[in-house]
Amino acid sequence: MAISGQAVRPNSPTIRIRMNIEYLESFVKVVEYRSMAEAARRLGITAGAVAARIRSLEGELAAVLIQRSGHTVKPTEAGMRIYEQSRSLIQQARDLQAVASTGLLAGELKVGVFPSALTTYLPVLMERFCRSYPTLPVYIRFGISGDLCRYVHEGRLDAAIVIEPPFAIQKNCGWRTLHEETLTVIAHPDLAGRDAHDLLLNEPFIRYDRASFSGKLVDRYLKDNRILPRQRLEVDSLLTIVSLVERGLGVALVPDSLSIGGQASDIIKIAMPQRTPIRRIGMIWGLQGPRTAIADALVRHAEAAFT
């Protein structure tokens, strides 16, 4: 898809510019990830193709947009000047395609979700929501909750399912708590019948990364109850932890979101004998913008599904 515009340089005739949206998207990805290789992986093309697109874009704009610094790349001053407008043009193009194919004036609804909710909260919400809006195109972006909150605040996402952030929600955003998750031990069915603390003390332990918000809740419970587990692995991914437990590699203490999307068949949950810290899951959405009404509808569906 090509867009046309006018670029005027001082003391020079008007230059007509035609650029491909895909080239702008490559430039934006490189700026966001500070890496040609990572931008290429996200776009599903080669790093050489990304570099060629940016060179072509630089040729059309008669400006250097990217500069290398060791193993990373960063935007030049000219690159930063066009970065925000490039993102806006990309979204306008996506909305234009959505309107053309569906006739919906709202365009594409952009929804963020934190990784472990991809197989728990998101499918339940989308099943209910898509039945009410069968022709509405929805774009799903996953990421850590803090980033998703920022993207909603900046208008890059319309709404997001996130872990409640430790900071105040911006005034241009709404917040609704959907579910409160206590901690639970998950284990292989062969370990059924044993006490949760017994499992944590005596079985190999798969730990939620202590640097993550959820991992800090787990660490707090273990310290409060003076439990020193036999740690085998540490990873920041609930989906990976569940998979490892299913294979009998150890037990884990995790937020109980498994019942939301259907518990895995090859694990069991063991209730905790003591009160645990709580992880709150909610939705943040933008209170301004062309898709505010649709975002409000998504929140109402989420409330019906989870609260």
C-alpha cells in the first residue's frame, strides 16, 4: 500500500514522495527494538530486507534515519522527528484496510494482553465479544503489563488485559479489576494427596522469575512461611512453568489463573494452607479516541465474563 504526500525542503523545489507502508513499519520496528535482527524476526523477513527497506526510505526522504552503535541501532535526529507520525500513518493504513473490508467506521480494535493471559483470559473474553461483534477486526499485541499500560495511555492500543500496575493509572485511561488470583501449588498428578508446603520443601522447585511482579509475590509467600525450596529452574513464563510441571520436572507456586481458561489435564492444583498474596488482573482502556465506544463494550464483556 502506498501513500503520497508533499515534502518541501528549504530553497528547493517541491519533491513528491511515494513510500510503502511496509517500509515505514520496518523503520518503526527497528526504532522500537533497537535491532535490525529483532525487527526482521517480528516482521517475518530477513535482516537484509529490513536494511534495504530503510535505505530506500532514507533515499526518498533524503535523510539518514538510523545509525549503528556497536551491536545496536538507534534513530538519528531526523529519524526521531518522523517516528511518531510514521506510527500514526501505519495505524491509519490498518484502519483504512479494516473499514474497506468490513464497512465499520471504528476500524481495527487494538487490544493488548500480558503473555500468560494469552491462553487464559483472552480466549474467554474473545469468545464472548466476537459473538456480539462478528465482523469487527481485532489486533492482539502481547507484552509486559507496564508496557501495555503505556501503549494505552499513548493511544497505541485501545485496551489491554494486564496485571494491576504498581503506579497510578493515567487520567486519560479507565481501569476495571476483573479477577483476583491467589497463589496455588501446581504439581504432576503422581504427587496427589500431599500437602502444599510438603511439596514446596521436598520436590524440585520451578520458580517464577523473582524479577517479575508475579515472582515477587511467590518469593514473599515463601519467605513469610520460611520455606526454602529445592530450586531446579527459574523462568518468567507461566505457560512454560505449566509445561515443565506437566512433564514431571518439578512443582511450582503460581498465581491461580489456570481455572480461567480451563486447567491443563496433566497437572493438579493444591490449595495453600496459609493466606497468600493476591495478583489482580484487570482491563485498562483509553477514554478518548475513535474506538472508545467499542473499547467500553469490550470492558463490559470482560466484566460479564470474569466478575
